[in-house]
Amino acid sequence: MEPTKMMETERIPEPTLRRLPWYLAYLKLAADQGENFISSTQIARAINVSASQIAKDLSLLNVSGKTRVGYDVKSLIEVLEDFLGFRQTRQAYLFGVGNLGGALLHDKGLSQYGLEIVAGFDVNPAVIGQTINGIPVYHIDEYPAMRTTSSICIGILTVPVEKAQAVAECMVAGGIKAVWNFTPFRIHMPENIVVQNTSIYAHMALIFNRLERR
Amino acid sequence: MEPTKMMETERIPEPTLRRLPWYLAYLKLAADQGENFISSTQIARAINVSASQIAKDLSLLNVSGKTRVGYDVKSLIEVLEDFLGFRQTRQAYLFGVGNLGGALLHDKGLSQYGLEIVAGFDVNPAVIGQTINGIPVYHIDEYPAMRTTSSICIGILTVPVEKAQAVAECMVAGGIKAVWNFTPFRIHMPENIVVQNTSIYAHMALIFNRLERR
């Protein structure tokens, strides 16, 4: 029984989870500028989140600032990186080496934050057998054979909309436990599968819309 | 005085705006499968949003389904694409041709949804003067000179965190009205500037976190 640990690991609400990377980004900046301690008020001023919200969020990670001194920058960075999973490397497969998929294979930033794409899958003869940024691309039919030898549980979904559901099901059948869905299609997955939607084109639409409504 | 138009253009809440691309993706799929009419119940089943929510969202675009028949698929696609701004092309500059920035230059999907990146800016001699996917990369110092000849008002921000605020200010000084911020840094911008945050690494952290809490 570790009630504290339980609280730490299960009770973090999603809005808090979404704010933690903002704090981390700012703290790294402060560390680069030689700051050793920082108050929630300073963080608040920099990133437009209230100081009390910041203190509350960080208390969920069992971190509290010292009176008059604030948070220890270096150790808070470590706690955040650790909690956010950026200090270990996980491997992933990418499904759909088209425009966005190919672009993600080029993004070395993913591995810097702990995600290493080890293979891409597609059905397009033009990319199968190629190596993009050092990552081999296979025919999707080769995926089922690889599942027996692989413990990879994160899959990136960048196929065309009309293939999204079928490929996501194929991913899960092959052992994928978390689907990072970059398509605008809302895939249906079993409850135990982690689904994260990242619709960059939807964000683009928000920009267009706001620009016109200005 | 056009009260209907006003309602259409100013009162769409952001959650609705975020759901519209899901409807569009599903409708395109239905159109490809030969569907001419579709009910909100069918859409609801497919994408896990309640039928009443869908009907409400679409009514904000002044679209309503016909009793017993539902929505005309083709014309609803047109309304959505038009409203979301996907039927016209806007030009954009990209600032920071590093990992993610370079990857976005490779993504032809952006132009398919109406955003054409016409130039990239950086300070790295290794990329300045290069052409990536047909897009020229200039030194950021050349940007101020280009502002006088350019009407481009969308800027994509993919610089390192510690440069985010300064480069965003430089963008705005050069006439950018909308900043698409891919950095995890919360930039401060004047109120009349549209800011859209897309933190793909933060989404990655959400996946890691949920996977461990399963």
C-alpha cells in the first residue's frame, strides 16, 4: 500500500498534464539563464497561468516550493522530465509514410523527447524498402510477422482518413497498446487502448477561422 | 445589418470548431462510399459524438438536416470545407528550420488543407540557401526586408524554446497576424494576434503517462 504513490500516479487530471510541459520548457530556459530558484509567481508571469494553479499542479507531483525561495529549478526539471517520461526512450512504429508520416520520420525532436521510431509501414512501392532518416520502411503485410519478435507498444497513425480505422485495428492486433492518431478520423478502439488525437490540420482550421473573425 | 451572418461568423464556440474537422473527415469517407444523405445518428455512431451535439454544432453553421433523410453529404462537405477555410490557399512563413520545422516543410498535407509555406527562416548556415521540398530557406535577417513586399500573415514557429518569444516578436514586427506555435513555450503576444499552440511533444507525454497508468 503506497497511498502517496497512488495519488501521484493516478490522480493527475489531464489539464494539469497538459500544463506540465509548459512549466518544463520555461524552467529549462530559467536554468540556462542561471536561475537556481524560482517562485510560482515568476513562472506565472512568464507563462500566463496563475501562481496558485501552478502551485496546485506541482503539489500533485508532491513538489512544493520553499517559503521566500521558491522551487529548486534543477530538481524540479528532473521531476517534470521524469514524470512526463522524457528521461527514458520508448520505441514506436509509424503507419503511413505519406506526407505527414514522412515528415515525422524526419523529426529528430521526437527521439530527443523519448520516442524513437524504429520502422515505418506503408503499401506504396515508392517508399517500401527505402530508409528515411535512417528508419527502414516495410510493407504493412510484414508487420504481423514482426509482432512476435517485438515488444513495441506505441504506434503512430498517419495513414489517409479512409484507412485510419482498419490500420488502427491492425496495429492493435499486432500488439500496439497506444495509438497516436494524427488523422482527423475518430478511431474506435477497445477501452484498454490509449488513444491520443493530434489533428494538426484541425488546428490550422482554427487559425484560419480566428484570422477571419478578427 | 446581417444578424444571421453575424451569428455564423462570431458565435462558433471553440469546442464546436474542434469537432467540425471530425465531421468533415467522416463525411468525405461516406461520400467516397457513395452515400448521398446521412443522419446525425449515423455520424454520431461513427465518431462518438452525440447526435444532438452534432445537430447543434451544424445548426451554428446554419445547416439543418431534412426529416427522415438527414444531411445532404456533398453540400455539407462544401459548407464545412468552406467554413474551415480549406477551400482557399493561404501563404505562410516558417521560422526555425530545425527538426520539426524541416519536417513540416516536407509535409505536403498542409498545402492540401490550404496552407502553403513559401519560405523558411533560420540562422543555421547549414540550411540557409538550401531548398527543402521546393521551399527556399533564408537567414532570419532577411525577413524584415521581405515584409514590405509581402502580405503573408501566418507564421509557423518551430524554433528552440529559448528563441520562441524573441522570434515571435520579430514575426509580429514583420506583419505576421497569426502565430502557429509548435514550441512548448507559452509566448506572450498582443491581444490582436492569433496564437495557436500545437505541442506535439506534450501529446507524446500524455501517451507515455497514460500507458504507464493503464
